[in-house]
Amino acid sequence: MEGMPLTTFALVRHGQTDWNAARRLQGSTDIPLNDVGRGQARDAVGVLSAYEWDVVVSSPLSRAAETAGLIAAGLGLNVERLVPELTERSFGPAEGLQAGPELEALRVPGGFRGAESEDEAASRGLAALEALAEEFSGRRVLVVAHGTLLRVSLSRAIGRALPSIDNAVLNLASHHPVDGWQLEFLNGERVMDAVPS
């Protein structure tokens, strides 16, 4: 549609942390990047530099903010702001745990006892992305956030369940005021949408 601006998003999960490597649930616990994660962030610049970006925003958690800072520096940009609503889904008392009996004891339908529900996280994340789409309408926005938050928000946006999001790879989506969201790349691979019959 003419005159309706398309806003393009790169949605990037932060680089690796020691808790990622140990397969511990991080949630809203503020765990820093490790050296592997810093390397992943720097490596992401190559892929992201194939596009023009107008603005970089990030979750305030240090693993995302540092990833965003490394990527922005590599692209010759600054991180515009930290967006609290892009913080990872809170897993409550399950944070820091690995798979096992202790974690299973906290499991309830749809998540963990005392945690933010998947629905709540999806609503919060998608609302934050839609607010950015409105604010930066027609521009190209690079967002650094978190695996679960991005997965549940994107799943809600396009109406289908997505697999887990890898560290520091390209997920490319666009938002149109009328047609809504379209996912173009997931985990660095082009998304082949079924053609509606």
C-alpha cells in the first residue's frame, strides 16, 4: 500500500554467557557476556553490515547492552536507548537452575512457579516492538534482546510457534501498520512461507 511505511527490524539475541554455556536458565538475572559471546557480537557485525540501520536499541541487561554496544560500534552507530520492556522473561525461582529434579519441582503448565508466564512475556515483548515500530516508522531498527523474549514475541506476532533463537545471529522481521508482522530471516536462514492457496 502506498504511503504506509514498512519498518524493518533486526532482532538479535545477545552473545553467549557462562550460564548459556552451562545451560542454566538466566531469565532476568543479569549475567554478563563471556569472551565467546563478545566474539559472537563482533562476528554479527559482518552480517548486519549488509543492511543500513538507523537506530540500535537494547534490553538493559548487561549481556544484551554489551552485545548491542559491540555491534553498534562495529557499524559506526551508538546505542540509542535501553528499553526495560525488552528484558528477558523472568523465570523467578527457576533462574540459575539446570535441567534436573530441582527445576522440574518448579514446573507448572506454561512455565515455572513464581515466573512470568509465556503469555505475559509475549504481550510485553510484542508491545515494546510495536511501540518501536510506531516511533521509528519506516526506518530500520536493530534490537538486541533475549532468546525466550524474542521467540515468544515473534511467535505471537506471526501466529505460529518458533524454535529457540540462537546467540547473535540475524532474525529479520518487518512491520506494516495494516498487514502486521512478517518474518524474513530466522536464526540466519531465510524463512520460506507457505504460499496461501
